[in-house]
Amino acid sequence: DVKVTQSSRYLVKRTGEKVFLECVQDMDHENMFWYRQDPGLGLRLIYFSYDVKMKEKGDIPEGYSVSREKKERFSLILESASTNQTSMYLCASSLWTGGYEQYFGPGTRLTVT
Amino acid sequence: AQSVTQLDSHVSVSEGTPVLLRCNYSSSYSPSLFWYVQHPNKGLQLLLKYTSAATLVKGINGFEAEFKKSETSFHLTKPSAHMSDAAEYFCVVSDQTSGSARQLTFGSGTQLTVLP
């Protein structure tokens, strides 16, 4: 079974703090994705990566950056957390070829106060 | 460009009765289509996928969906609802124009309530 893990289930940070969200997948997938999920807005893509050290902006990259130094690990960074970044963050991974379905981690619920 | 419309934001059924969650899609090319389920405070779990093989797709937990190209629909059904089916369901499309890594486009979700 594909397993995608995220470093924290719940996180509380203060405005202005630098926040790191970590995601690890164990199935040698090329693609990795970060989404945020908000009530009424559904899932929105923040960034994705199709290879080590490669990244592309999604629909809402402002205020975020990412890092992919190893194939299995994809980090989301909030350089200076703000209250409007309070959300559920979901990481996913997929193969480069095949059915293109994405496998999701359990999510990190981030609260910025 | 691709898009997905889930026609009902909320569906309520009684336990033991059929479930129908409706989804229409728009895609320029032959799409891949998926249904995901999300239980409260959990990540998304893949229920089933269509990738241009059989048009009737069977998934986990007794769910199935039928791809109808003429109607651009991919409705999710289950013959008999169980209390554990209560969750949010997402219809998702991916097509060949998505770029360097196949991106998914998510519907807005349908919240399924199962009444005892």
C-alpha cells in the first residue's frame, strides 16, 4: 500500500513564525503535491514537484515556498505565517505515468494565532 | 481546460437505501476520472478510477461509477448505504493537457449524510 505521512496532525503557530510542514511518501513516486483545504473553497493546489529539486507553482503559491531535496520528501514552508493561512494542508503523491491518481496523507490542521 | 461540477452539495439518505452522487465534467481530451472520499479530519482516500478501460468502474466498499461520454457524467452509486459511508465525496478529473505533472481538478464536494 502507498503510504504518505505528514509530520504533524495538528499545529498551532503564532503570526510571523516560520513554519515547516513535512511530507514523506514510501512508493518512489515522482510527483508530489501540496494542497490547502478550506470550507466552501474545496482543495486548492499550492505547489507541486515532478522531480527532485524541481517545483512548479499551483493556483495559490503566494506566501508559500517548497523544497524537495530527496525524492521521497516534499516540504511546504510558510516564511512568515499569517492568520489567513489557518487551514487544513494535504500532501499527495503520484506516479509520472499510469492512472495519475494521487495518494493523500492524513493532513495537517494548522492554526495561526 | 478541465472542470468538474458536483450537482449536489449535500445528499441525505436512509441506511439501507441507494446512494447517488452526481458529477459532470468538462475536458478537452480523454479524461481520467476519480472519486475520492474524505472522512472527518482525515485525508482523501481513492474510491475508484476510470482511465479509458471499462465504462462501469467498481471501487471499494461497494461503490461504483459509470462513465458516460455522451452525457459527460461520472455519477457515483451504491445499492445500499451504510452508516460508515457518511463522509464528503469528491469527483476529480485529470486530462492530458495538465502539463508537466498530471494535475487534478477537484469538484467542490458532496456531503453524504446517512440517517438511521
